[in-house]
Amino acid sequence: MRDEFGTSDARDTLAGELAGTLLAWYDRHARDLPWRVPPGSNHAPDPYRIWLSEVMLQQTTVAAVKTYFERFTTLWPRVTDLAEAEDDRVMAEWAGLGYYARARNLLKCARTVARDLGGTFPDSEEGLLALPGIGPYTAAAISAIAFDRPAVVLDGNVERVMARLHDIHDPLPGSKMTLKARAEALTPQHRPGDYAQAVMDLGATICTPRSPACGICPWRDPCVARDRGTQAELPKKTPKKAKPIRQGIAYVGRTPSGDWLLEKRPDSGLLGGMLGWPGTAWAEASQDHAPPLPANWRDTGAEARHTFTHFHLRLAVQVAVIDPGQIPGDSALRLVPAQDFRPSDLPTVMRKAFDLGRTAFDS
DNA sequence: AAACCGGGGAG
DNA sequence: CTCCCAGGTTT
């Protein structure tokens, strides 16, 4: 068989050499991560820990994930432990990590594995893909890392490495299939789990988005973009839309005895299932004030600023000492006693609003 | 196919 | 401040 790259055998040999070079680099430079089994170790990874880390790592940096991973695995060492945890407890522990649908799907997935699968994770991509919160990337990653299967792992790191290695200028996300084909051609049958982690480590530590360290890259010689000097502009991406500015009001209320007035947000939508301060809707145009209950609300003059995935928010903070008797019975409002209240249980924007509101109470 | 989902770090 | 980064689900 012959094509523009020469014989398929020659292509396989080249691919094998590239994988070998990378694995040799990984053996010396693998990062020490709490969920990782170091190369050369003779014990198998725990699929539960690999799954948990991969879900936490979706759209999230290693630095941010570390403390959350340690906390979750200490509280819930096995998937069956997590499956038995209470929803609110898990949401509170996830607070600050973002993309809260991940936490809801995490619990759904743990309960499915515990109840329907005897506490054992599927070892195939297909089986994993059927579980909540596990998409193509995560299914491939778990299959490769936890079960040493030759799955094609394609995350943002691998996309960037492939685009540069092969000097592909077509913009993402349109070029995804091209990049996946390149990644597939390089995936080895020997040590595919270590290989998958090696490519992602390469992208995270050497082949970085800005100022890649080409001088110390194990793939420096075969890298076409490096040869042509185009590495800094790859991968190209289709331009993103500008984020509008939305505004709203958060009402930070406290009873005379020090209980805080909080609200459990609906399970779906922005910050779904999380605790927060009651307030107006967040819209681009300013709107009517609508306090959750009658009280002497006072504008603090302070604004919590926060950026979500698709808009910037400016949240004005008002405070009041409230009367518990004014709370409507049928609302999502709840009083949280001072000794039970932890700001760290709130999503970041609500924690910012609390910091401003507390300052106003104290002054 | 496009919109909806947070947060942190670099510059 | 402004950019830049990065998977899954829902519609």
C-alpha cells in the first residue's frame, strides 16, 4: 500500500518512533499528581480516582483541582461512598470549582456505577460514554489511563500539540476531525495509558499556548511548525463572540440573631443547585428593584464583578437586618445559622457579594 | 450547529 | 483591567 507519505509500514515505523521518544521523555519528566500512578509502577490505577480527576479537570487547571481532589477522596474514598453522600454536601464541596452541572452529573454517575454496575467502572469507551458527565474526551482518558487501552485521547493539549507537530492551520473547532486522525495515527499499542498522559503533559508543560519551550521539547526535531516558525500562532481558532455586560442586585440579609438569608437555586441553569443570595434577574438593561422580602434595604455602593462563560456581571449589593417572620413559606429562601454558614460553600460570585455585604454590616 | 455552563492565571 | 484557556449537555 502506498500514498503520499510512502508505505503504510514506513508510516507506522515513524509513528512508533515518535511515541517511543515521547514515552522516554515521560519516564523522566512525568508530573507528580495526586491521581497519577507514576510510570514503571507495578500497581494499577484506581478507576474511581482517575474518573474523579478527569471530571474535575474538564475545563479546569491542575492547580485548581488538586485541593478539591484531595478533599473529595478523603471524604469519599470509593465510588460507593460518594454514591451515598447527600446532594447538598457534594455541591458545597464543589463550590468554587465552577461548571456545577459537573457535580450533579458526578453524583448521578457514582450512583449508577454503585447501583447498576456493582461499584465497578466500565473498561470500554462505549460503556463509559453512556454514563452522565462522561463525554468523548473523558471516556477515552479513563479507558486509556485506568485500563491501559489504546483510546485516542483528544483534549485541548493534544489538539495544540497535533496542530503544531503537523503544522495544521485550519481553525478549531472545524479541524477537530483532522487533529483526531493525526492523534490516532500516533497512539501506540504499547503503554497507551502512559502515552496519553505523556502527550497531555507535553502540552501542559512544554507545548504551552503561549511561548512554548521548543528548545527542550522531545518532539522538537519532527515538529513541522517549529521548523517553519509557525508554532506560536497554532492552533488557530474561529473568533469568539464578545461578552455582554449584565447587571443585577444581590440582597444580603441577616436576622437580629445573626442568621443569613440564602436561597437554593434551581437545579438547572446558571449556578444550578447552588446556594446564593436572593436577588433580581441578571439582565443587560437595568430593571425594577425586587427585594425578596420587605426590610430597610440599604445600598452598599459596592459592586461584585464577575465573569461567566458568556457574560460579565456587575452585581450591586444591598444589605438589611431582616425579620424572620417576613419570609414567605413557599419560597426557596432559607435561614442559615451563623455557625453553619461557610462562605466557601457558595459559588465564587456569591462569595464576592458576601465579602462586600459583610463589610457593609461591619461598618 | 449553536448556545449554555465558571473560574483562574498571564500579560 | 483584557485576553486566553478548555469538555459536556441541552436545545
